Amino acid sequence: MPLKSCRFDWVMGGGRFPASELLPYIIAQVAGGIAGAGILYLIASGQDGFSLSAGFASNGYGEHSPGGYSLTAALICEIVMTLFFLLIILGATDSRAPKGFAPIAIGLGLTLIHLISIPVTNTSVNPARSTAPALFVGDWAVSQLWLFWVAPIVGAILAGMIYKVFDAKE
């Protein structure tokens, strides 16, 4: 099957995202994250005593978790939080959902996800969000970055599969 007609049903929103757009999407997300982190760095570094040693909101586990959570706890948390975030997005943006309410559901869902997972990992649920500050911090943040790519991808795959199972349109 040609790449253009292949769909990443299980990764990118339950069949709503063509594979041919995946790489440009990832590049744009990471570039945007780096630009945003760069702006935050310029602002934060304007304060006396600023140091990247506090982590610059990088995601982490073990000694770099805000609450000291283990690798296993971080992995499970990020997979489950991403899974539910994608399920919220898929459901709220479904053609059968009431129009105009998606931002409310998505925003409240993301707020709850942050309240749950900031103490565990500083909340990722988006590899681009994790990559940007890790590049500024370097060292441990880059070495732990793999988890914050793997977990959201696994969570997204699971969400796409679950959504397909419960999607009554099929």
C-alpha cells in the first residue's frame, strides 16, 4: 500500500491523520517546542541566580521525578495519561459529539492529567514538550528522554485501538 494511502489509524487519532503528514508534523511539533523553550529560557535566565540545575521543567523519573517516583511508575503514568488524553480528544472531536464543546473537554481533561502527573514526571503526554527542555538541560534530562517518547507513543497507539473497538461507526 503506498504511503499516501496508508493511515496511521492507531497512532494519529483513530484514522484521522495520513501517514504522509506524520514526519512533517513531528518536525513542526519539536521545532515549536524548542522555540517555546528557547523563549522561556531567555525570560527565565534574566533573573539573578537562574540555573538549569533545577531541571527547567524537564520530565524525569527516579531522583529526577518531582515526587521521587520510579521508572515503572513514570512509564505507567505517562502511558495511561496519554491514552486518556487521546480518548478525550477522539471523543470530543468525533463527528457525533456536540459541536463547540471539544475545547472544554480537552482543556479540562488536560488540566486533570497535569494535576495527577506533575508530581510523578512533571507531565509529558507529548514528546515535543519533553524534548525541548531536555535539550537545554542536557545530561540526565536527555538520558531519560527516551521514556517520554516511548510512553506517549504507546499510549496513543492504545487509545487509537481502544477507540476503534468502541467506535460504533465501524
